[in-house]
Amino acid sequence: MITHELKVIERMSEGVGLSSEFEGLLIQGVSIDSRTVKPGNLFIPIIRELDGHNYVSEAITKGAIASFWQKDHPNPPDHLPLIYVDDCLGALQKVAAQYRRELPVKVIGVTGSNGKTTTKEMLNSVLQTKFRVYKTEGNLNSQVGVPLTVLGIKKDAEISIIEMGMSERGQIEQLSRITNPDIAVITMIGVSRLSSLGSREAIAAAKLEIVTGLKSGGCFVFNGDEPLLTKEIFEIKKISSLEIISFGQGNFNDVSVENVLSNSDGSQFSVANDIYYLPLLGAHNINNALATIAIALRLGLNSAEINEGFLHLEMPDMRLEKIISPSGFTIINDAWNASPDSLNAAIKTFQELTGYNDKHLVIGDMLELGDHEEEFHRVIGMNLDPDKINYIYTFGNLSYHIASEAIKRYPPGAVKTFKDKKGLANALNQAIKKNDLILLKASRAIQIDSIIPFLMK
């Protein structure tokens, strides 16, 4: 993590006003939360739902060495070590950008509409077989989270894997310039953030901003099955010295897949005559594995080392997480988030799972889909197959449109809609039996997974 004297931090942040008596104080790491601040931290009072300036004194009482203070805020506390900055978030980002350039670490930047976290975790597991790796923890992939991740990188790290998310244009460019990646990957282009960006073309352009901060001669890895990316690659090749690697299902890609065999435990497939096994539910995760393989091979790993990494892969909760109840039914919890792309992939996986009695699909609203949100939900309902999924349960106003289409083909009583989770949980408890299978999927804000404790009873 970052360790510097305050006078150096003042310079890195382009701040002013630090009293000379505090210049030699040494900070170790940074914090934006007074509840979790650690002794030696620099406190950064970010202004979000709450104003961090209200907690500066508390943070220093708990052990923070010093704090930033935004110049437009009145009444700075007296006699505390403060660095005055124009904007606390901007100062955080400036310090992170300079600290990254002090480090010899190779940075891998990961973005995409879906699959960012899965690819990050795959890369972490695989590259750990050969390197000292530091990765984004949790979902710290924002304008605040990425600089915090950078400032936490250990100085002996050889590889840092940094996930980058965004909600509007310009944000990926900013994060790319902070992290200055050696390798950047775009997993796929979907329709998440359609409400703010307006079209898939705009989403692709926003994700391609990751190239702007790439080191000269760096490597850009992208999903070659996506036309919105491939048509831009020719222009990128003309104006840059980047190495470009495509991955995907099509055999025209640099890294492509053959001989796929999937079951309820994972997928076996081959790439360039090497056989890989991914112990992760969902054949759609093979694309994330291909991105990982492409990067690992470039960094000098062999297929045995890559397979060893896949074997020890541990995924965060709520990503096709399999939960077996004491009563003998199984829940597939994929409720971390939802978009039409990820929902379709989860449904495909759900349909292909065998050895169960009845299948119960529980869908909550998909959010941030813009003006066409009703249409996206209706299309999901049109494509549900009563021969492959026995019962449909929807939760929320938007998911009602899924039910309204599915009910046209399903037998009476097989499709139910709910506005309260208690009613949903009660209906499921009455219907599920031993050896049944349930899939939970919704946008994170819906928290559809909160019914799991009621089902497990």
C-alpha cells in the first residue's frame, strides 16, 4: 500500500496548506470511511450521500494521521494535519495515478457489460500459480473504488488485476489513465447502462475508452465475436502500437474454443489442442475463461498452470452459486445482478441442468435498461419454454411483463406474479419438493436473494 510523508502526499494531490510541523508524518494507506479507518491512514472525506468532512475529526481520533479538506468547505478543524485540495475525489485520483507509476507491477484492466468480476477472479486464480497477484476486492470498480484499489497495491506485487465499471461516458477513460494498464480486456458488450448511454454503440464506445490509458506497446484483449468491437479494431491498429488479441466462439478469433462438453459441475473444452476444465456452472463462462487463457498465455503460463488455476477458482457469492437445502431441493443463486444478456445466459444454463424434478424460475426486475425496459422483459417471457422450465415466478412491476408473455404458453397456475417477497416465498415453499431446482435472478437493487432464508426453513 502507499506509504509516503505528508509533504509528498501534498505534492502528489496538488494540495496546499499543510502546516510545516506535519510534513514529515508518514501515512500508510488511505481510508474514506471513519468507521473502518486504520492507524496510520490518510483520511479522504469523499462527498457522496454523506459528506465525509463531517467525520474528519472522528477519523483522526481513531488513528488517521491526516486528512484532505476540500477548499470550498467552511470551518476546517483547528490544529489537525490537513491538506487543502480543490476536490477530494480528484485529489484521491491524482495520488493514485502517481502511486501507480511508482510501482513496477503489471496492471491488467478488466471491463465489459457482464463478466468483469468472473474474469477478474479467473485471472487471479490462474496467475497466482506463477506470480504475486493483487486484485480488486469486492465491487471496488468505480471512480472511487479503483483509486482505492491502486493505493492498496502491495509494493512486491507482480500483477495487479483491476476491475473497471462505469455509469457514463468518460469514466472508463479516467480509470484507464489512473491505472495505466499493461493489458486491457473487454469481456463483452451488452445492454447494461442503456438508460444512461442510450444504445449498444454508445456502450461499446464507453468500454473502448479503456484503450486510452494503455501503455505504449501494451496488449488489448477483446471479445472478437462482438461486431461493435471488431469494427473499431482496425482504427485502433492504425493509430497505435498495441498488441491486439481476440477471443471468442468463432474460429476466426486468435483464441477460440472447440469440443465443449458441459454438465452441472463445469465445462471441458479445448483451445489450440490443449484441453481445459472449468469447474464453474454455465457454459457462457467459457468466454471469460478464453479471455483469461489469452492473457495467461501471453504472460508465459502453460496449459497445466492455467488448469491448476481454474481448479482452485473461488467465486464470490450470488454468481450461479449452488445451494442445497436440508429438504433436498437445490437453489441456483445468481442474484448479484441482471441484464437481458446475463439473464438469458443463466436461463440457458438452468434449462440444460439435468437430474432434477420440477424447475422453478424466479425473476425480479432488470433495471437501468432505458426506454425499452418493458420490451426487454417481454422478450424474456416470449422465449421461456414450458417443456424446459416448469414454473415461473416474477417479482416487481417490470417483471410482470415477463409473466404476461409466458402465461400465453404455460398451463394455468404455472406462472405467478408477486409484488411482495413474503407472498413469493410462501408460494415457493408450497410448491417446491425434494429434488426440485430453483433459479433466482434479478438486478442487485431488488435483492431477490433475501427470500433464501425463508426457503431454507
